[in-house]
Amino acid sequence: MLLGACALIGSLASTAVHAEARINIPAKVCDVTAYGADGERQQIQLNTAPIQQAIDDCAAAGGGTVLFPAGHYLTDPLFVKSNIRLQLDKGAILIASSTESSYRPSAENKSSEGGNGWLPFISVTNAKNVAISGEGTIDGQGAVWWERWRQNVRDNPAKRRSTDRPRLIYITNSQNVLIEGVTITNSPSFHVVLRNSEDVDITRTRIISPAFAPHTDAIDPMDSRRVRITHNFIDNNDDHVAIKAEKADPRFPEGVTHDIYIAYNTIKGGRGISIGSESSGGISKVVVEHNSFEGSMYGLRIKSPRGKAGKVTDVVYRDTKMVNVGVPIVFTGYYKGAPEEPEALAKALSDGSFVVGDQIYPPDTDPALPFDEYKTPHFSNITVSKLVSTGSSKAAGYIVGVPEALMSNVVFDDVKIEAQKGLLVRNATITGKKLQIKARQGEALILQKDGVVKK
């Protein structure tokens, strides 16, 4: 199967290009049941050895499809190699075991470790021409891990924001990867993570976790390029997409993360299509268009704080529909968790700071700090066009730059938002063309220090 195209999006020649995932899997088929994998519904025994053997044999033969017929396959972490397709037929469920020791890396698989001391459930490491497809399901059995997290937070509240758990699918140092059609659910933490990878398509999937499942980002492209995220259904607890760039690399003057295309997705619960929080390596050429949101906590977000931030530029949000989204737009150079204890929170708010969700913002008297190219949030050339948001939003949005690097060339064109409160603008200049904010309480535009809205 050959998939992929490389084309400029609309007339935005300076913005983003489609990913170019060219998938061509050899005809060989390795059926996991022929290797002894047991897909019976009351599965007790692990299928790790026969499934990994099917992957290894197919790879040794030059590649092919590792087939999962309908059934329930319980397994420890798996390692996918070049020229392999994992094909999950309708009714096939690949179930992650929850034995902690199985997710600790050894000397021989350390390269697949997910950046946090844990092996992911499915690793694609240093590979090319890989697909995960079909109508089946990948189930991370996250409930065990979520309760482990809760107990850790009970013992130490400082661990509340920790993601000390395995990822579900982790793609690192890889090229030409396709994830298509499958349902991906109940990850211990983030569902799909890309790190230093290129030409990746994630399309027509369903990524689902309960609203109470902590830190279950759907798709996180990190230090990656030419990524397409299209036609997916996402309903989760945390970021729907979190685009990140951890460290600058001279090989990528446009930024270590660029050319990201996110379109035609149906978005439910969760915390938005986001850039950040890490952006020190630079992020550019992002197009987010034709997406619909309903009932999410946030809609469109850029959220990089001092110390972890860098240049974010050439970002286009276009043709977005939102219903009952808590806060449709948040572009901010502040991203700091509010104190958990009531007394500490009250003290933090005493200087005029305020809280949005679980994040705290300083007052507009916050002083400028020295500018640092790889630490200071500096955002520019951001366009939001043809956005309509209706329903029970708490606030239209927050556009809050830092005083040492004001947001520049932010354009709102044909944007209509109704909300309880208006749009707050600080340390940023916005050009509003057909910008309509309908606030049920207070002013439509709340201008703080160095906040400017031009027509």
C-alpha cells in the first residue's frame, strides 16, 4: 500500500506542508495465531513471545504484515521493526499487561525507553516504513496505572503533575509511519508519542480515555517534522494534541518541530490542540483547520512558560467550530500550576494573580526578565480565521505574552465567540478583522498592560 502526498496547504506557502508517509509493506503475512498466540476471550496467559516472534520473523524476511485475527491478545511490551505492519482485524484487541517489571528497560531494549524510565507498550524505534492499522483496538489497561498515580499523589502531592507511567505507542528516530483506523484507548499516560521522527500520518483513529484518567494526552509530536493528524475522533483527559520542541538543533533552523498539519478531527473531552509546554527547540509551520470541538476544557492553545520556551511562529488556525468549550483560545507565555493547598493558593492570589483551570497567571505588574532565545516565550505570526464558538464557555480567551517579548502579528479574522467573560489581552498586539466577542458579563475585550487590539 502506498500512501502519501506532499503539497502546500492552500495558498499558505510559508506555513505547513503535508506529511509524506510512504508506506509500502511487502506481501508476506505472519498470522500471530500460527505462532501460538491465543486470542480466546478469557485470556490468562501472555502472548508476548509468539507475537514478538511473528514480528521478528516477518522483519527478517524483509518485512510483511503481522496479522491479528479477531480475539483478545494479552501481552507485555512489543517492539516493531522496519517494513512491518501490525494489522488488527475487526474484533482484535491487543491488551497491555499491567506488570510493572515488564515495562522497565533492560540493556538490550534501552533504546526504546520512553524518555521517563519506562518502556512503552508498543515501540517503533530507529525504524522505517511501519504501519499500525485495521479496525481493531489497542487497550493500555490504564486503570491500574491511574490508581498507582493517585496513591503516589496521596503520599506526595508534589507528584500531581507527574507522568511516571508507560506511554502506549512510542515512535522515536523513525520515518514513514502510518497509524490508521485502529482504536487506541486507556493508555497509562500519553497514547501516541512521536520523538525525532518524520513523515508520520495518524488518520481515522479513535483515541479514547475516561475523563478521570490523568495525563492521557492523545497525540504528542515532539521534535518531529512533517506530521499529519487527520480525521480522528479524540475524547480524553488531557491535551488532544501537544506539539513540542525540547531542544534547539542547528540542523533545523526552522525549529526542531515544523510542518504539522491537523485537520478534520472530531474533538470531545480534553484540553485542546496545543503547542507546548516545551518549545525551546522552536516550532513553526503549523496548520490546524476544519476541526470541531464539543465539551472540551480548552480549544486552541499555545502554552510555553519561561525556562522551557522558545520561538513559535507561522501558525494558522482555520475553519474551527466549537460548542460548549470552556475556554476557546489560550495563547500564553505563562504556564505554571496553581498551588493545591487552599492557604498557599490564597497567598499566591493576594498580589492580583488569577487562576484559569489549574494554571496560575501573575498580575500585569509582573516585571520583564532578560530575553533568552531558548528560554523566553516569543510567539509571532499567528492567525485565527473562521472560528465560531457557541454555548457555555467561561471566557472567550486569554492572550497573555511576557513583558520581555510581546506577542506580535496575531490576527483574528472572522472570529465569533460567545462566553461568560470576554477576551483578555496582555503583552500582545492583536489585529481584529470581523472579531465578534459576545460577553454575558463585563467587557468584550479586557485590555491589560501592553494589550492592544487593532482593527
